[in-house]
Amino acid sequence: MKRISLIVPCLNEEEAIPAFKQEIDRVFKECLEGYAPELIFVDDGSTDRSLEMIKKMAEHSPEVKFISFSRNFGKEAAIYAGLEAATGDYAAVMDVDLQDPPSLLPDMLKAIEKEGYDCAGTRRVTRQGEPLLRSFFARAFYKTIHQISDTRIVDGARDYKLMTRPVLEALLSLKEYNRFSKGLYEWVGFRTKWFEYENVERVAGETKWSFFKLFLYSIEGIVAFSTAPLALASIMGVLLSFISFLSIIILTVRELIWPHSAYGWTSLVCVFCMMGGIVLLCLGILGQYLAKTYTEVKKRPIYIARERSIKPFN
């Protein structure tokens, strides 16, 4: 019997865990006969009863496994830990809040086994229910990353992706500390079939992704998969140097023709402020790349497990 490993990151999701387990059981019983689930819950430093509930489920359901982090390391670390521990023939990353519909699993599996794909990915075609500001910036991010990166990240792509063992092992071979899974999925390649679905509301609880966290995450993706911001900083520097040189020539000629005409304290202050802002922007861009390099060269582990019921498979 083939096994499907489901990696489920959890952060304070005690309300959603029972509903998720119930839905997974239903899908495997009704639509995936002949396949056994392996549920790998990754507790990302929860402060509620999430880990306690997972342990209780594991006592009665042998397919339930868990990894509990020593602190909150983030969803990317949780995804990596789950993939590292997966023993199934196939593996999928899923959100416990059921915004990643388990009902899609049979069609995703069919795409791999019957149609010859290596992966089956999912993307949301609507963002109904999300704040308008968040939706606007999300779409702006995908448009931007398409323009400045060679890695093509599908608009609305989710982390929810069913993959074969070769794809999983390719992802695990990427040991970088600063991870952006949506980009890593595309970077490793392989044939992927995309399944579209409309936005699904959380079954329980509240999202842990604030607008500010999503903004920082988008910067993480841009820095990880494009050096265009560095080129932009250089272009701005060259352009402003040319403008400054041209302005010096114009003002010098003007002073020679009309003595004592080169006044303008207010405009000069505005120019200095603009120049200072651009310089700080360029330093900030450079600082982002330097900071990522700094964290990578320290070679710290991606996560630290406080307790676990399953060892790394690889």
C-alpha cells in the first residue's frame, strides 16, 4: 500500500486540528482507498494546547506523527522539518485551517500517477474574504517578481503541493537558512500540473499572518530570487550622478552670464533630502543582501526540535 505523507505546520491551532483530522479521514476513506496517510504535525512553538491535542491523537491513530520545535522558527522551517521526516511515496504540505482543501488530493494524485506529472500544485483564483489592501499588495508582489526574477512563481500559488520522492529530495538538498518555499518549488523544476480553486475561509481560529509579516515575507522572496534591487540601486546612483553633473554645468554657466543669480536655499534643502533618502534606500537594499549572507554563513540549523515522535527519513 502506497503512503502519502501530509506535512502540517501548526502554530496555536488547537481549534482547527480536530476538524482537519476529521476531513483527512473522510477523504482517505471515501476517495483514496488503497493509500495510507502519514500525518506529520509540526508544532512551531505553539503556546496553546495544540501539541497536547496532537499527542492525544497520536495515541489512538498510529498514522499521526509530530515534531515539536524548541521555539517558534517560522512556517518555512516547519515545512522543511516535515519534508525531512516524511517517509511516504508522495508528500504534500497542507495548512491545518483547511484553506488547502483535502478534497483536491485525489485529482492531484491522479495527475502524478496517470498523467506523468512530478508535482501537483494549487493556486487560488480569487481572494474573496481577504482585506482589499492585502489582496492588492499580493498581486503586486507576483507581478513584480515575474519582472525581476528568472524563477517563475505562479500568481496565487499555495504551499499546498503534492510531490514525488525525487522532488522532495531535491527540495531537501537546498540547505539554505533563509527559505522561500514558493520560489524553491519552482527553482528545482520538474513537471507540475496546477489546480485552481476559489478562496476558502478558515475552519477555525485566526490567521497568524499579519500584513507586516506578509510584507517582510515578500521581501524575503525578492531578495532570495532576484538581484534586480542591487542593479536598481546602481542605476539610480549613475542617473543621479549624471543629473548632478549636468546641474553643476547649468548653474556655472548661469552664474557667469547672470552674476549672483544662483539662489534657492529651499530647493537646495529639498534636493539634499531627496538625495539622502535615495542613499539610505540603496544602503537598505544592500543591507538586506548582506544580512541574508550573514545569516547563511553562520550555518545555524534551520530548526531545533524539543521533542518528536518521528526521526528524519533522509
